[in-house]
Amino acid sequence: MPAPQRTRTLDLFAFVAVLATGVVLLLIGVPPNSLAIVVVAMGGLYGAWLGVGRGGREG
């Protein structure tokens, strides 16, 4: 299991990546409804990667 500091760094990186992706998509003219779908999908993929739904994180 990764150290808490490393996990927080990874979470921060994921947050910034999703935020930057959202800004770029808005700047190129993607409608906000479509953007919401993309952000939810990216969040779901990140959660699946961490294994949050299966008890991958404890505490």
C-alpha cells in the first residue's frame, strides 16, 4: 500500500489533470453537458484504478 503522502500527490496530479482537461475542452468549444459526461467518466476510471469500490483503500 502506498504511503499517504504519495497517495495525496497522486490525487493532486489526477485532480489537476482532470481540471486542465476540462479547461481545454471548454476552450475548444465542447458543450458543458458533454464535458460533464467526460469528467464523470474520468472520475469513474480513476476510482476504478484505485479500487475504491472494492475496499482498495482503508481508513
